Amino acid sequence: MVLDLEAVSDVDVTAAESFEGLKDWLRDHGVSLAFSRVTPPVQKRLRLLGILDDEPLHPTNRAAVEAVTAVRPREDDA
């Protein structure tokens, strides 16, 4: 899942709690999370609130789609 945060100008504690629940649900269902178009101030705030850990950040939606849809070799093919 890629979240486009271009229109996000700030994140509060309530949003951080919601993101935590979303991240848990996605992880439990085998869905990876990435972010696109995150401004530097919002990126700093996301890290401060513990929302942004090691999730990929992409400068554009196109870059995000290319990254998450890239064909990766399966482990048994390597």
C-alpha cells in the first residue's frame, strides 16, 4: 500500500494512533506500506511520532508504483 501524503501538512497524536493500528493490520495481513510525496516537515513529524520507521519513501507516485510493482525474483529462483 502506498499512501500519498502530498496534502498532509501536519500529523497529531490521534493520527499517530490510527497509523499504528493501520500498520499492525497491514503487517498481520502481509501488506507492505510505503509513502509518497512526503514533505520534509511532515517526514520529521512522522518520525517523531513513531509512524515512519523503515517504510520506503518515494518522491513521486510514479516512483512508488514502479518500486512496489517491480518484478522481484522469488527466493526459490535465486
